Amino acid sequence: GQQVMQIPQYQHVQEGEDFTTYCNSSTTLSNIQWYKQRPGGHPVFLIQLVKSGEVKKQKRLTFQFGEAKKNSSLHITATQTTDVGTYFCAGASNTGKLIFGQGTTLQVKP
Amino acid sequence: GAVVSQHPSWVICKSGTSVKIECRSLDFQATTMFWYRQFPKQSLMLMATSNEGSKATYEQGVEKDKFLINHASLTLSTLTVTSAHPEDSSFYICSASSGLNEKLFFGSGTQLSVL
């Protein structure tokens, strides 16, 4: 079945450093979504990418969707302590079912 | 943004009892709701897809007689964990979308502890 792999599992950075998490699907996706989950909280939608090669920015966050629509990345520039949490990618098949990656937990040292 | 309400937030029950969890979309009609299970520091594992007015679609390995799902209206889906056992202890979280390939709005989750 469809699998979505996400790396790294954990990342510790110093405040101000950049951070990137990568997502790779075993199948071509109709779209990919990114979510953030704070400790003790529930996932919150960040963005959806639909088009091949799409790049979207939200302030310090840059999201990319690969040309083959099988991989994606989230890059955070100059991390802040408020960026702490677990970032999940979720790949959508053409049936609409979302499969979540394992998540990358980001820790930021002030 | 859209709001999904999930109740209860936490529940402690004795082994062998059944627990019902409700998921409501408060300001939009959700034709599809999804139920996930999340273990500590792990990802969300899709358990089943709940479709309004029809039977839920369960993922491989999820017992449909154990985890009963009812989606009686466009704003309410329920998950009942029947004859709960300690291994059923987990964080259960629902989500809803307004359409195919639309973003998901998550409930706040239910932490179930079975003694």
C-alpha cells in the first residue's frame, strides 16, 4: 500500500539556525499537506501543495512539492522557540485518503 | 477556520467496558470524517474513514467489530471502542473535511486509558 516516509525523526537546532524536513511517497500523490502538532495538542493544518514543482512560502517557512509529485520538503529559516513541535507531511492519493508521514520533532534551543 | 469538536478529551475506564467518542464539525458539513490513533511520539495511524449515511471503511488490521463507527449526520461521527482492554489505551483523534482532497480539521483528541 501507499507509504509516506519522513526524515529526520528528530532535529535539535540552536535558535536562529535553519531546519528542513523531507517527505517521500512510494506513489504519486494528488496533493501533499503539512501539519504542525505542538506537544499535547492536535495537528493543525499549515499548507497544501497541489501542482508539480510548486513552492509556497509562509513567512519563514518554505514548502516544496517535487516535480514527480512524490516528495516534498518543509524548510524553516532562522528557527525560533515558537517553531517547536512535530511537523507531519500527509500525502493524498487520488481517493482522497491522507497517509501521514512519521513526523519530524523539532526542538529549538534558545 | 473551521472547528471540529471532539468529546471527551480524556476518559479512564475499566477493562471490558465500552467507550464512545464523539466528533462534531461545528460550522461546516463534513461528508467524510477520519479516525486516527496516535501512540506517544508517533505518527497518526488512520483507523477508518467515516462516510455519512454509509458504512465506514476500515484500514487493514483494524477490527470493525471492536471499533464501531457511526456517521449519522453531516456534522457528527462517533467511534465506540467496545469491550476496551489496556492495549486499546491510546490517543484517538478525529478529523473532518468538506470535500475530497480538502484540508483536514482535527478535533482536540481523546486520551483513553483502560485500567
